Amino acid sequence: LQGLIISLQLVPYGYNQKLLISRDITRFEKIETMRRDFIANVSHELRTPLTVIGGFLETLSADDNVSSSFNKRALALMTEQTTRMQRLIEDLLILSRLENEQNKVNEKIVNVVSLAQDLLQDAESLSAGRHQIKLNVASQDQLLGSEEELRSAFGNLVSNAIRYTADGGEIIISWEKRHDQGLFFVQDSGIGIEPEHIPRLTERFYRIDNSRSRETGGTGLGLAIVKHVLNRHEARLEVISKVGKGSRFNIWFPAKRLVSGNA
Ligand code: ADP
């Protein structure tokens, strides 16, 4: 049996009995590994040429000799699309690192309060005064986990809240303790999400409104990244939303991940 990957599943069977199902998933796992490696390699290879293109576009844009309005517009468009591709490649690389289970979480004690304060600052600069952004910190508890990964997951929720909320809307970033669990949430008064879309939001490239997501700089990978980070932290995502009223993305961390703030 060496080299075989077996999946075992215990299911209820008849009255008070259980059935053990064993499946050979060796082939499936091999294909999954190949897919992951392929995406990681392609993304990595595309990074360098894009950096070169981006660099020259920047130089050309700063050149006073670029005179005609057509050239200026072409340069601006090329720069915008290059930045989009770069963001997409960075997100693909983050996702493939997270999917690789051998890259274990580098567990440290993460100060969620100061992380939330950083997020507030990032949110304010992203929003540029277009929204009212509030921070609510009701717990000093810290979290056992990877600061980099948590920053990326929380940051994606915050940037979504800004992107899917019209000017003048309100956004709340919050950290508290509820029923022994750690609760981090981002709430917005934005466009909201219809119930049938909610179960699929964390799929790669799943978007409700393609053009809106692209226009606002989305890669379609943000919530897939969130899902992977949460799996690695034994945390759970809960989405509560009402179309036209707004959304709230709750992240629940189990008690065993909490470290008392006074420790
Ligand atoms: P994207 O880069 O397209 O925003 P995400 O994975 O972050 O990708 O989100 C997936 C989709 O979920 C988005 O395209 C959008 O339709 C929806 N969505 C995410 N966050 C919000 C939000 N706060 N309000 C409304 N819709 C949202």
C-alpha cells in the first residue's frame, strides 16, 4: 500500500450502525498537486516580465516627449492593466502557498488589536474619505496564528467592504469575544449579496457582478484566500447580508486559539 493515498469516511448505516468507506484518491491527489504546481510556476514565471513591462511603462509615462493624447491614454491604460495582472499574480501566488499543506502555519501570538488599528489606517487610505469607517475593539485577546496570513484575510474583507459600498456608506471593523470564541468582523452598508450567491463566494473567481469587481480592482481571489487562511486557523466564516442594505463577514476563532490579552 506504500504510496497510496486513502480517504476514510464513517457514515451512519442502518439502525445504530456505522459504515466505514475507504477510497483510493491517489490519482486525484496527484492531479491536484500537478494543478497547484502548474499555477504556482506560471505565476512565478510571469512575475519578472511584468515587472519589466511595468517599469518601462512608468518611465515612458514620466517622459515629456510623450505628446499626443492618444499615446498618453494608451500608456495610462497599459499601466492600469499591468497593475491588474500584477495583483492577480500576487494573489495566485498567495493562494498556492496557502494550498500547500506542507507550508505549515508559522504560529505566533498575534496582537489583533494593533492589527485592527493597522487595518483601519489602510481602509482610510483606500477609501480616501468616501466612507465613514469605525473601529470597535471590545477585547484585548490575542490570537495564535500567522500574522501575515491573518492580515491578508482581514485585509481582503476590508477592501471588499470599501469596494462594494457606495460613497457615504459606513464600514465597521470589530474585534470582540463572544461565547468564549474570538469574533472578528467587517460590516458594511453596501450593495449586499443575494442569499443564493453566499455559499459560492469563496470559490476562486466566483463573482456576482464581473464588471463591477474588475472596475474596482478585484481579482476574484480575495475570498478564496480568506477561506484558506481560516481553514489553517480552524476558524469559520459566516456571511450575513441583505441586498441594498449591506453585509457582514464574521470570522469565528475557537477558544483554544485565544491568548488572554494580559498574558
Ligand atoms: P473580488 O476580487 O471579485 O471582490 P472576492 O473573492 O473578494 O473577489 O469576492 C467574491 C465576490 O463576492 C465579489 O466579486 C462580489 O461579488 C462579492 N462580495 C465580496 N465582498 C462583498 C461585500 N462586502 N459586499 C457585496 N458583495 C461582496
